[in-house]
Amino acid sequence: MSGGLEPFRRRLDGLDDEIARLLGERFEVCREVAVYKSEHEIPMMQPDRVKTVRERYLARGEENRIPRDFTADLFDLLIAATCREEDELMERLAREAGERDAA
């Protein structure tokens, strides 16, 4: 095999870079959502949306031949992290708003 493992490694490195970029973009959108929710007094947790997105993740994973347990674990990890990020940001924004109102 010409090039041994190097061509595969280059492809994997590029994919890993893209995955990291996309995750960063997803977190940024979640931060924007947190600001919107704060401004419009919408609760952070939206259980119906989480359920819908989870089902979509599992279906996309299946379509791409990703093991279901991996897709489910990845989704659970991602949702936990992004919900925590939204929650912390919304709490900070509420605190800052309260401080502005008190001043």
C-alpha cells in the first residue's frame, strides 16, 4: 500500500479538525440561544426539543452506520455540556441584570 497509514491519518486529522470546528460552532449557537432565552424569559430546559433532537441524532447516526450506543452516548454528552453552558450563561445574565437594576 503506497504511503502506508499516512493518507488515512491525514484524512482523520482533517475530519477531527472539522468535528472540533463544528462542535465549537454548535456551542456558540447554544450561547446565542441562551441570550435569546434570557431576553425573552424562556426557561433554559426545553424537554420536547431535547427529545426531538435526540431522535434526530439517533436517526442520523443510523443513516451513517454509526453504532447506536455511540450516537446515544455522544448525544447525551453533548446535550449535558451545552445545557450546562446555557444554564451558566443564563444565570450570569440574570445576575448582571439584577445588579444593573439595583444600581
